[in-house]
Amino acid sequence: MVKEPEDLVDRDLLHLLAYIKRLPLPSDEVIAGRKIEFGEIIRHKTLIFDLDETLIHSKMVPPGAPQMSTFAQGGGAQSSGDNAQLSFEIQLPGAPPGQGRFLVTQRPYLRMCLEHLSNYYEMAIFTAAEQTYADLIVDHIDPERKYFRHRLYRHHCIKVAEVYVKDLRIIDDRTFEDMVIVDNSILSFAAQLDNGVPICSFVTTTAYTPMLPNNSGVDMMGMPVDQELHQKDVRIANRKTFQLTQLMDDIREDGEDEQMDDDEDDQ
Ligand SMILES: [Mg+2]
């Protein structure tokens, strides 16, 4: 049976939204105890990036594996227009011998994208990873700290059930209408669905497959964030583009979605 475009909604997404709908989000009292400030406002809008599977993919290096070559590590040699794969290793301090090594691969065109976006947005990292691990990676991506003015880590997340929620209410001196969070997991921005830009997970298991260049650094990461800059309230644009809130509202209270029932009827 031919389906209407609006019927082609991913079932995994609906399950995640049903889960979010039941998730007891942090109370104002909890948030009050977690507040931080970003300080001086240098741009109208703030772009907040997840790290793993959004900007990079990392995998643990098995004990005894040889060190990567200098060329493959890439160092800081990537120019803004460079499409070379830049993988590098990090070593967690204090890890037992042979352990704590991670091979990190940057999303293609990452630095070109960041270079472009940093002209227009205040940018921050918000990761559910531990600070030690995250800093090793972000220091490599942004050694001069010219892209990310702020870094938030696992201890800034609020654990709800088994989810580390990145609740934007903790950022006390920015408004919701001016914050966008780009994350490969919608669970991360469950507390403010309309502030989220869901991005396809970046995962690499083998050698790099080059991407063809597109017109802008933004497109290269598949993110429609350029449009956010021109919004008075980013939530309005996101609600229209991604329709996450609408989809969640349409899910019945018992957790079963009408659409999913219809799908099963068709089979
Ligand atoms: Mg992630």
C-alpha cells in the first residue's frame, strides 16, 4: 500500500518519543541546584553540540594494538577546506597499561563546518561523556579554543531513569529562544525537544569514505542550522522542521501510536 509522506515516520523515533513522553523530567528544584552561566553574550544565538557520534566517533583500541602512524594521527594540520580523514588517538591518564586508548575519528568536514559556524554563533560542547575523555578530544579538535567557548560534561547532565538529559534550563543566562542543541540522540534534549536539531549519527568502523563537497560547511554535516540564525525563536523553526513535539503529542497516553497500529493493520 502506498503511504503518504507524513506516514513514513521512523518507528524507532516514535518509540523514543513515547519513552520521552513518559520520562519524569527534572523538577525546577533540581535545576535550581545545577545552574551555570555562560557569561558575556557575544552572539545572538548559541549552538550547543554533542560530541560522540555527532562531531566524532571513537572506539576503544584493544591492548597491544600498534600506535597509529604520525600521518594518520593528523595533528593539527587540517586546513579549513581539507577533506582528509583526521583520526587520532587519545590516552586516558591513569588507565591500566594497555587500556584507556581510543581511536577518534572526526566527522568529515568538521573543522570547515565549525569555522563557518563560529562566524555567526556562540558555540559550546555539551556531552554526556566524562570530562577527562571529552577534553582530550575537544582539545584536539579545537586546540586554540576558538570554536567552543563553553564545555559541559556528564556532571552537567541530569540523569533521569537511565538517560543523561542535557537540560538547557541549567544555562541561566541564555534564553530558550536563542539556544540550539545539535545531538544524534533526541533523548539528550528530551527536556526541550523544540530546541533540538537531531543529526544523523556519525559512526565509522573502517577506512574513511570521502564525502563529496557540498556548498557549505553546514550542509556537509547535514544540519539545517544556518536557518536558525535568522529566527527570533529557534523553537518555532525547529518545531516546524522536525515536528518532534507534534509527533510526541500524537502518541496516545498508553504509549501506543496510532500510526504504528495502522502500519500493522496494513500487513
Ligand atoms: Mg552522541
